[in-house]
Amino acid sequence: MIPDLIEQYVDTGKARYVYREFPLTSIHPVAQKASEAAVCAGQQGQYWEMNEHLFATQAEWSQATDPAAQFSAYAEELGLDTGTFDECLASGEGAVVVQGDLLTGESLGVNATPFFYINDMPVRGGLPIEAMGRVIDYAAAGGPIPEIVPSGPDWHMRGDPQTARAITVAFVDYANPESAEHATEVLPQLVEQYVDTGQLVYVLQPWSEGEDSPGGLAAIAAECAGQQDQGWEMHSKIFANQDAWATAGDPSSHFADYAESLDVDAAEFETCLESEEAKQRAQAGIVVGALYGVPTAPIFLFNDGQGQDGSPSIDEFKAVIDAILGP
């Protein structure tokens, strides 16, 4: 993934890539010395070359009791002054830098590798370049850090957080048939039995593969209706009519018709469809998914740590929610 990240985002000037050492010595005892070797090579302007070489030869040195001799040989292969390199490695000079990186990482909550920060957004574990790219593009566009469960008033959240003991976070794609099945058949029952009775908070995280995709355009339309307190009404209309707009050449005309049937200002709605704010919010769900390891939609997460993918039946939802609520 890293070579693709460098090629597509760093070399094109879209992102700056900063690397920090974080050796997990409890798992890999010689990782600390390898990090020091990279730092010492960096003193001679060859940090990235040594970094790449260490990963390429990991099987050679990772089982050694003392890999310093191998690191010195790598330094020679890279054309470094081996005397200066060996002195840096033996003196502990590199260890000071590595310790500083470790302390910085720990202060930010890093406890495993790989671990990325894209601006202030933590990304745990490796991601496909497509998912990583979406987060980078979102951050570069100035998108705020999205919350998996909104901390304040937000149309994406249904239910009373003061009384509810169960939470469902729904990652749904407006263009996905399974998402439509959930929205039209299961969600109304969840609302009646759990949301309206104060037992469940239901959080919608729209999943968009891009602002110009059919699902992305639908998500933007829902956002714009939501700005006029008609988000759930638009949500229902979009899913109820998925067969009509998802294959249309111009799905936006369908969304305009749905908006006209609702109590929204048509001009304000049309202006919103072109706004960067609405486009960013429509991408926030997939960014939240990347931050929390959600690979696709539909997926439903619960506050007891369980997850359900596809389109679970109402009975499957009830089994999880009732277990959370208890007797």
C-alpha cells in the first residue's frame, strides 16, 4: 500500500508522508535496533533507503540475537560511511530518537502497527489504497473529523441518548439492494419497537463510493433534505424508489421530485446539492468506516461490540438488541 500511497498522493503533492519509529519490542525483540539503524542511516541522508532495505530483508535479520553486523553490511551496500554508522548504532544516539518517537506515539494512543494519522484522524491497521485515499481526499478538502456516534444534535441519529441503552450504527449504501431491504423492511420495525420507546439510538452512516456515483448523489440529496429537517423522509423516499433512480441517467432529477413532495425549500435544496459542505458530509460515513475498520456496506455495529453485515432480519436485530438491553 505504501508505494501506491507515495505515487498517488505524495509524489503528486496531495499529501506529506511523515514516518515515525514504533518498534514493538515485546513482540519483536530486535525491532528497536532496526529502528536505530534506519535513524543512523538517516544521519547520512539514506533513511528511506535503509527503511526499505530493512523491510525487504526482514527475514534475514529478525531472527538474529544481535543484528548489528548485518545492519552494518546493509549500510555498506547503501554506500554509507560504515564507521560513522557503526558509531551511531553503538553509542545509543539513534536510540534517543527512537525513544522520542515511541513516547510521541504512546501519547497519541498508538499501541500497534501499522497505525496512521491523517491530519488528526487515527487509522488503525493497514487499509487498501482506495480507502486510505478517500480519507486523505476528505481531509484535504477540509472535512471535519467525523464521529461514529454524534455527540450533539444531528439528523443522522434517531432516538433518545438519555434513555437508550442500545446503539446501532448503520453503514448503508443508498444504491445497494440489501441496504434498501433493511431501510424499507427492518428499520420501520426497529423504530416502532425500540427507537420510539426510548430503548435504542439508531445512527445512520451513509456509505458513498464517490460524490458522482449514484449512491453518492443520493447521499448528498439526503444531506440537503436533512439540512431542512427532512433527512429521514428523504432517506425513506430514496430507498423506496431505488429501482427508479439507481439506473437513471440523471438520478438528481428524481431527487428533486422527491424534495418537491416534501416540505423543503426547492431553491435551497438545489443550491445545497452543489455545496461542498453537503458533499463532504456525504463522504463522512465511508471515512468513519475506514477509521473503524468497516470494509463495506451494509454493516451494522452495536455497542456490545457485535457486528452484522448484509441485511439481517428483524428477528436477528431483536436478538442482539434484547441481549444488550437485558431483562
